Amino acid sequence: MALNRFLTPNANCLSEAQCDTFLADGKDTPASPRPLHPHMASRLTPPICRLQYEYIGSTVDEEKIVSHPERPTRSAFKFWWSETVRWGDMDAMNHVNNSVYFQYLESARVGYFETRGWNTRDIGPTGQGPVVVSQTFNYRRQLHYPSAVDIGVACPEIRNHSFVLTYGIFRKGTDELLGDGSSVLAWLDYALGKAVEIPPAVREYLTAG
């Protein structure tokens, strides 16, 4: 199973139509290890559901918060990453496409890890690292080209084998919140092909924010 299975959204996610079917059946979440389509998160009730996700042969079952209605402010973040909006980020509606926001979060997330010493290019059999298993995003304002944004990243929750990152995207140099969201990441041992306990050194820098 390829690691890109865990990157949301992607071709391996449950489709929006499949999500609608599960919701119509009155189920909180599908009984499937496949990642949720991002459109589903904002429509799930109650906001806490049970997700099952698979790490190449092992399954973890934890409660996940899938929506964050609170609007974060800049004070919630210590780490910042800047992105410049490209012309190609826009769609036929002449605003930044919803899927592009996840690319912005990915860039900020990689920057967050690299500044803390994790080598994002070390994916060999002896390595370990974080993989995304679920993501949500709340769209607050439209964004257009040309523009630039500041992306805040924080780690409010650390578990045994996984942790949560939260994000806030602000118009550059302002307090205007364009969107916010969260990711659940598992710490993966590439040789074992499953989630393992987060190392003490990693836990230390995650605790620092």
C-alpha cells in the first residue's frame, strides 16, 4: 500500500457521493479504512465520530474530532509559513480552488517538521516519520490571485502513536482568517509498515508547539 493513500484528498479517498450514501443511511462514518473525502467532514454529526484507518496491515481505531467551528486567532500559533498564491491555484470560479488549501497545509506541515530536524527525504526502510491519516478544513473567506498568505501551525494534542496539528491561514500581514483546519498524523515505522510509539525526542518538540 502506497503512503500517498493517506494524503487527503486523493484518488483513494471515499468519493463525495459515497459519503452522501453513508450519511443518508444514518451512519456516522463508513466502515472502511479508506480516508474520508474532505467534503464529508463538515457534514458529519455528531462532530465526534469513529474512524478506522489502516497502516499497511495494522488497524487503529480512535475517536477523532472532524470539525472545528471555533475561529483561531494568530495568537494560537508559534510556527509560521508563507505561501504566494499562483495564477494556477484558481479555478473556473476565479478563486483559489478548495483542494489547493490542502497543498498550502502540506507545505506548511513539511516546513514545520524540517525546522524541527525531521528529514522529509528519509523514507528508507530504517526510517520513521509522520503520515497524514485524516484532515479537515473550514473555508472562511475566498482567496484570489494575486495574494499571499501566512499559515500558522500548532500541535495541541499528542497521543501514543499519533498527534494532531491545527492550522490557520491568514491573509499575509493581517488578522483576516481565510480558513482553518486540522490533521491527524500517525508516526509510521517504514520497515514495519505500521504506526509505532512516538519517540521521546519527537514528543519533546511537538510539545513545544
